[in-house]
Amino acid sequence: MRLSVDPGDRAYFGSVHAVVYLDGKPLKGCVTADEEAGEAFVFAKNAKGDYVIDLSGGAIVKERLQGEVRIECEDWVRREAEARQRKGAV
């Protein structure tokens, strides 16, 4: 299942409550998570903990993390997200 709160992502689902785990540890600030691809995207931070800004466009840079991804969410969210995937929307 792929789930995203990024309107520009094909798996955009709006604002839903989900907990994403990467290699068994909760992942804070996750923007997009994909269990099958084993990837999650978070907003990148520098050594000071500040968000990294792309100066060419002003957007916050996303960092791709890889590993075992697990998404915990309400059953209806999972059913709807998986139905979208089957239809090819994601």
C-alpha cells in the first residue's frame, strides 16, 4: 500500500491518521510511504534540525528513506488505498 499527504503524489489521500514504521521504528514527519517499494519520504533537515529549502523553487527538499516500511492506519483507509491501487490510480 502507498499512502501520501502530498497533493502532488499519485497516492495522495488527504489528511488521515497513520503511523509509518521504517525497519520497525516509528518514522516522524513522513510525507509519503510505500510498503511494497520499501520507501518513505520525509522532509529533509540539516545538521541544525532546520528544514532544507530548494533555493531554485522555494520548496522543502524531500529525503527518500529505504527499508522495511509498514503503515498502520484505520481499516477503511487501507481498504480505500488498496482499491485505488487495484484500479491503477496509484
